[in-house]
Amino acid sequence: MVPALIVIVILLLAYLLFFLENRRFVIRRETIRHSKVTEPFTVVQVSDLHDCRFGNDQTKLLAAIRSAEPDLILITGDLFNRHNKHVYKNAFAFVRGALKIAPVWFAEGNHECALGETGEKYIDAIREMGVHILRDEYADLNEVRLIGLSQYASPETLSAMLDHQRLNLVLAHRPELFPIYAGTDADVILSGHAHGGQIRLFGIGIFAPGQGLFPKYTCGLYRRGKSLLHVSRGLGNTILVPRVFDTPELNILKFQSIESKENEHVC
């Protein structure tokens, strides 16, 4: 009886520890140098928020974004949570605050799609707030072509939107589709969805939706041919099992010219 009680207490303490760990976030910074970049710019990638809260009215999250002085804030899907379609307060608070910092662009995730009509209402609401929605659409921002893909967009759809004179920056929620998107020679693809593998042991993710056990694309930068993929571990969680050794993250990406002296990822 006593050993069993000790085990229960240990498991409870471990659960509480990781639960609290899931209530904070870290900032992951990457510098990407590319031959198509002449003027440096900074992007904040926000992925998989799932209506989670970081401070009253998202003050902690917004303060971190503001300090990065971004030129663009890019949401790579799952701003909302399909498991509770009536909860949206934290997502809307984030959007309202983010719009005061920099232009905000959004590409859908699987949770927005799963919400059906409710998801459409939420997307319409953030559009009315001022968020730019990209669904198999693009926008030209000086030397950048910003492309947002729907959840299962075909490589042909992506290929038709590429402008090889500009830096093609693609928002595509599902990282497991990277091999087929890389075949189009898209320059940089931003994804989320994998939640870092949910449990990370020795830097390796254990499970990710769409990839199963020991997923390949969970966190950080990956290269295939001429394409670079950046996967965010994301900020939120949607299941009772907490992240383990997998702290939520906010991503700050600095794009610089190939002549930059910083010794980082060169394309």
C-alpha cells in the first residue's frame, strides 16, 4: 500500500510539474540568410496557440512579440481549439494585441477546418479585426511573396503561386507535407502542428499527428533540395497529457542577405 501511494504521489507531482511547465513559453530565435533578401526583416511566427493564455489578455506573449520589433506576425494555424468550439477569448485577445504591433497574416490549421461553420465565423471575426487571411492565396510585400496554403493544398497549387524573382515565404500548417512542397523549390516554409513531438527525449520528439511515432519534422530547421522548412513547437496544447521536456515556444526569425556576417542558415 505504501509503495503504491509513493508512486501515486510521484506521478502527481510530475504531472503538476509538467503542467506548470506548459504554462510558460521560451523564445527560439533563428537567422536565415538568403540570396533573394536585400533588406533584412524580422518575422514572429505564432503557431498552435489553441486559445491558450499567457498572462491576462496575453500580456506576456504580446510583450515578447513587441520586444522583437517584428515586421510581420505570421500565424501558421490552430489559433483556435476544436475540442472546445465556444472558447475563443484568448485567441481574440492575442489578435487584437498583435495587430497593434505589426501586420498579422494567417493560414488555417486543422483545428480551424474541424470547427466547420464555427471556424469560419472565427476566421471572419479576425479578418474584420484586420488580420490578412491567406487560403491558397499570396500577397507581394516588396521582395517577399507571402503564400498561405489551405490544409491539404496540392504542390501544383503552391507551384502556380511561386514567384522565383522574390523570396517565397510559405505558411503551411502541416510539416509532414514538406517533401512534396519542397519539390516545387519553394524557398522557406513555416509550419507547426507537430507540437514538438509532445514528449521530447534527448531532443527527439516521440509522437506527432500526421507523422506518428518518432516523427521526422518536429522542431527547428530542415532542408530538402532548395527548400528550407521551419517547424515551430507551438504555444498550446489540446490533450490532457502535458508536454514533457517540450516547453511551448514563440519563434523569432530574422531574414538577412547572403552577405550578412552572421554564421547561420544560408540558402
